[in-house]
Amino acid sequence: MPTALLWFRRDLRLADHPALLDAREAAGPGGAVLPLFVFDPRLWGPSGLPRRQFLLDCLADLGGQVDGALVLRSGDPARVVPDLAREVDAVSVHVSADTGVYGRQRDAAVERALGDVPLVRTGSPYAVTPGRVTKSDGTPFRVFSPFARAWREHGRRAPAPRPGSVPWSTGVRSEDPPEVPGLDGVRLPPAGEAAASAAWRTFRAERLEGYRTTRNTPGTDGTSRLSAYLKYGCVHPRTLLADLDDLDTDSADSFRNELCWRDFYADVLWHRPESAREPLDERMRAMTYDTGPDADARFAAWAQGRTGYPIVDAGMRQLLGEAYVHNRVRMIVASFLVKDLHVDWRRGARYFMQHLVDGDLASNNHGWQWVAGTGTDASPYHRVFNPTRQGKEFDPDGDYVRRWVPELRDVPARYVHEPWLAPDGVPGGYPLPVVDHAEERRVALERYEQVRER
Ligand code: FAD
């Protein structure tokens, strides 16, 4: 029986899955599709525990959807995939294209090792595949707004129909998945395709209308919380965008814009793979950051949510509690690490990747670079977030802070973002600020001036 291999990666769903449709067609009438997932040590090793656990949960869901036919294997895909293709005499191997730095190299190696069996790439995890939106002279965009205009005009393919039935190939040996140590109280979202579409339906019906404003208030449940599902492809952004096509509101537009940021950062990484490690803005490579025991101690206070700045501490504790941080607060905590504590953004980005369930190289690194002023456009280095002012503006009643920093639960709203001013003093057990924001802002700007003058 002709067998087409469908190698799942960041596309753990059956709906709107063009590569699945291609695999079914390649298998032909009377043929079968063999679903495969490979635990690649190069990706599994550096993934933090929340992402590992969430991935396993998504795979358990996917396994159920393919009638238990999902084959799990571990090892270097350049060996595992061709071995399995030979084992089942596959006519072709189908994937959704991976446009990431490592994924491209890995797929090229797999393709070479497959020899005569074609590796067919169909679609990608993005609404518009990275590299497709360019300026009229063919060069890439470096700035978001013109990219967004071109992205909107580019058009996208319609969502692919969910196949009625797929003849899954069964009886092929699968391995046990790797073990994940206990997560110590981290609350992960429910995994898988059905959970993703339920999350989307609830958001669309109940929260999208006010999204334009509530997306900035971490104390309210104002955003979609779809990032982990998008990361693992439990839902495709094209499906979401198509579902918004008939909605001409500011909030729908704002949501489209956020999905566009996701595509933009993937596009930047596609064109500039070195930006996974280096500041995108070459001038900023001369920026100096602190290292050594003092910097380590400040980093530890930040990581544990014990800086004495309530909104920063709430964000870092949300990260440890839910493997997630609200977007506004990601910006605040990132700015604090880089500009108040003078620690290299790469250290913070690595820490995020260890702890975020939605940790994604393109969005995370470029999110950090945006805040650190080393990246694409927008936030220039001299724009330094004031954590107290940000707290007062975006968490005016202190709901978010109180949720994550129980020591401050009884502090009146007036002082919740600056408890050191409270008449009763800082509540027991909560630290005083580890640094003085005004002073560190001055230091940060001084260092920036030195870089500019070089
Ligand atoms: P919503 O507001 O509901 O947005 C919908 C979707 O749009 C998100 O799920 C996400 O896929 C996309 N999106 C929204 N904002 C952004 C953005 N600024 N950049 C790129 N995509 C965006 N996002 C990740 O998915 N993974 C990361 O590792 C990550 N790291 C970040 C690090 C920093 C320092 C910063 C400032 C931002 C980071 N973001 C990251 C972007 C953003 O914070 C999250 O996507 C968002 O908070 C997820 O929550 P949500 O799904 O409720 O978002």
C-alpha cells in the first residue's frame, strides 16, 4: 500500500493543514498516511520544562485524533526520518515548512539524506510565509509599519478544509516519549487543537470587542492567550484571520496587527538569522552590560520577582506560576532588566525561553531586542520604561500586582505601585527597591551616549 509520511513539527492539528492534504493526495486511493513526530535532542534539550510538557500534551491530543497511529521516534531527524521512510517504503515525506534558523538547516540535511524520496514542504506556521513580503525592489522590510501595510495587501490563501477521513497507516513501531520532570505547581493551559479552537471561540465571542483597550491591562483577562497554541500550530493564524474577515472594527484590526507582528519577527529572522544571537542594529553591538557577582545577584532578584518594584515582581512571578506573562508586562520586565539592572538582554531572553510555554525564538528575541533598543524600529534605546508609572497607568487598581504579589494584597491602591511610600511602610517580607530607577535610567542613557559617539 503506498504510504506518504506526514512529519508533524509546529503544526499539531488536522484542520487547515495543507501538508496533510498533500500527503493524503500523494498516498492516493488505497494508500495511507503515516503521522510521525520526532523528538530532536537539539530542540528538546534547550526547551524549558513548560514547553516540553505542553508539547507532550499536544502530542497526546494529536495521537487521539489520528486513531492512535502517531509514531513517536527520538534522535537526529536526518537519520530518523529517512530510516522510517525506508522502513515503510514511503512515496514522499510531507511537512509544513520550517523557516527558523535551525529548522532550515535540519530540513536541508533530511532532504539530502532522503535521496530519491521527496521532502515536500507545504505552507508554514505563518499567515504569510517569511520572505514573501518585500519592498518593491525585492529587499526586506526593516520597519514594522510598512511591512504591515504590504502584509495586508499581500493576501493569503483560504483555510484548507479539514479532511473528512484520512486512511492512517497503523501498526508501525512507536517509541515512548521522553519523560518530563514535575513542573512544581506551574499551571499550563489545556493542550491541543480542540482546546485552541475553544480558546479562540471564547475570545472571539466574549473579549475581542474590547481587545483594543483591554489588551493593555494585565489585571483583566483581555487578550486571547493563544500564543502557545500558535507556537505549536494547534491553530493556524490564517484560520483566525479568515474568521475575522467580516469584522471591520478597531479591535479586530488591532488583533490582526498582533498576528502581523508575529509574521514580521519571523520575516526578520528569516532574512537576518544572525539576529537570533546578535543585536540586529550593528551599532548596538558595542553596548556594555554588567557581569559578575553583583549583576548575578540583581539578575536573581529579577528572576525570582523580588526587585521591590511591584509590577516587575508580579510579571516575573506570573512567569513562574503560569509559564506566561502579559505582553505589556513582558515589555516592563524586559526594560527593567536591561535598563535598570544593566544586564544583557540575551540573558533575559534565555531565561524567558526556559520558562515561557509560548517561548518562540523569533517573537522572543525580537521582543527583547525591541525593548532593549537593539532591534528593528520603534522603541529607541533612550525610551526607558518607568516601572512605577507603567504600573499606575496599566494596572491602576493594582489588581494584577495583588494577584501575583500576595505581600501587597492589603496595600491601598494609591501605594500599591510604590509601597515604600505607604504610611505603614513596606509590608513585611516584601523587599525595598533593589535599585533607584531615576539613577539607573541616567546610567543607561550615559552608556547609550557612549555607544552613539563611537
Ligand atoms: P494576544 O494579544 O491575544 O495576541 C494574539 C497573538 O498575536 C499572540 O498569541 C501572538 O502570537 C501574536 N502577538 C501578539 N503580540 C505580539 C508581539 N509583540 N510579537 C509577536 N507576536 C505577537 N510571543 C510569543 O509568542 N513567544 C515569545 O517567546 C514571546 N516573547 C516575548 C518577549 C518579550 C520581551 C516581549 C515584549 C514580547 C514577547 N512575545 C512573545 C509577544 C507577546 O508578548 C505574546 O505573543 C503575547 O503576550 C501572547 O499573549 P496572547 O496570546 O494573549 O496575545
